[in-house]
Amino acid sequence: MNTILAAKDLCKTYVVNKREQTVLNNVSLQIKPGEFVSVMGPSGSGKSTLLYNISGMDKMTSGSVVFKGTELADLSEKEMSVLRLHKMGFVFQQINLLKNLGIIDNIVVSAYMAKNGSRKEINQFARELMARTGISELADNDITQASGGQLQRAAICRALINKPDIIFGDEPTGALNSKSANEIMEIFRDINESGTTIMLVTHDVKVAAKTERVLFMIDGRIEGDYYLGKLQAANNDNIEREQKLLQWLLEMGW
Ligand SMILES: Nc1ncnc2c1ncn2[C@@H]1O[C@H](COP(=O)(O)OP(=O)(O)OP(=O)(O)O)[C@@H](O)[C@H]1O
Ligand SMILES: [Mg+2]
């Protein structure tokens, strides 16, 4: 099967106060290039841990994660960070922009690190991304001079600046009001349509219903894998998809 990312028997164990806690319990999953996947499940079920382990941000305890043909467990920390810098983008609930840099500087910094073109080319691409996400006018602003929704758009630009193959989001709409959340999901849909694979953790049925496939985690395992199909642009009224998803989540014991 054509996969961009495949996890097999992925386990993650934390030791807290000498007690072992298994947070990921033999998780196996495959993501195809271009898929738009969300991960749902109760708090503490291991969603963030899954995201961090399949993206190499955290080190798995055992098992295998293959990303574009590379086994992550075989990489040194340095090799892993180079792979992440060039091929993966991250968007979090807490926006994590650097306070002492302006918005455009926050967006370009990882492209400078990756030496992805000349500074002029990088700045031009950053401005294209800002136009695409509707924040052109903020380029020279300080990050204190923007709303939460605008900052999340900037964070998405930052995640896209090195043209990653995959974007990981950990509750990227979690801190936003529903209007901003909808707008951010529209941007993700557009990014996905242009070919980037996306995997988002969310608690929000409305958000998950806009993705193509929903994984459901309980107690460190993937207990369900539901295919909704791609959301079409014209299909902005999401009610039917939300109802189908909700029905499935209830059957899963949500
Ligand atoms: N660094 C850590 N050290 C010890 N335990 C941890 C660590 N990170 C997470 N855990 C534990 O692992 C379990 C899963 O945490 P995780 O953050 O992956 O859950 P989640 O599904 O993302 O929850 P939420 O929806 O609340 O964000 C929790 O019991 C948590 O306490
Ligand atoms: Mg989490």
C-alpha cells in the first residue's frame, strides 16, 4: 500500500514515581499521501502522545514508525530534527510564536535555518502564504498586535514555509471561537487540496467532520477508524457529515 507514514506496534511507556504507565499500546496505523486525518478520543487517551511519537518529537519505547521510507527509530536526534525541519510542519493549540520577533520573522525563521532558497525568495514565499491565509496586512506587526485567529494563521504559515509533506496539528482550533475555527479549517482544507497530508487532534466533532478520516483512541489504542470522504468546497454545510460522525462516535462509546 502507498503510505506516507506507517506505525507498527508503536508503544510508549512513561515512568512516573517508579510506576510504568503505558500510554500507547501497540498502535498500528497507515496514512496515505494526501490524506486529511483527525484523531479523537477522551482526554488522556494518548492522542497528543501519538502525534509526538509518529512525528519523532518524542522517542517511542518500542515499535516502528516509517515516514517516507525512513524508520524513525534508526535516526539520530540530529537527523530526526533535520527531517522534521524539512518534511513536517506543526501547529499547536498554544501558538508558540517567538515574542521578540515580528510576525513575518516568525514565519521565515525555519526556512532560513533550512536554507530553503535565498532570503528574498523565502520572504516572498512567506508573503504568498500570508496572502493565502488572509493576514497580509500583519507582516510587519508584532505578535502582540494580532488576534488569536490571526496568530494561528501565522502559525500555519510558519508550518508551511518549508513546503512540508505532512502537517501535524494538536488541537489547532482548540483555543479559537467557532468562526475562527471554521476559517482555520477552511485553510487546512485548501492546504490539503494542494496535496499536503494533514493529521489533526481535535475534541470538536465539527472540526473532525471536515476531515476525511477519523481515528478514535481509547486507553492508548486506536479503537476505530472511520472514513468520511473528502469534504468538497461546496459542501460547507457540514451537518450531514457531523451527524454521521456523531452517530459513529456514540457507537464507539464517546
Ligand atoms: N511527559 C509525560 N510524562 C508522564 N506521563 C505523561 C507525559 N505525557 C503524557 N503523559 C500521560 O499520558 C497519557 C496520555 O496523555 P496525552 O497527552 O497523550 O493525552 P491526550 O489524549 O492528548 O489528552 P488531551 O485530550 O487531554 O490532550 C495521560 O495519562 C498523561 O498523563
Ligand atoms: Mg492532547
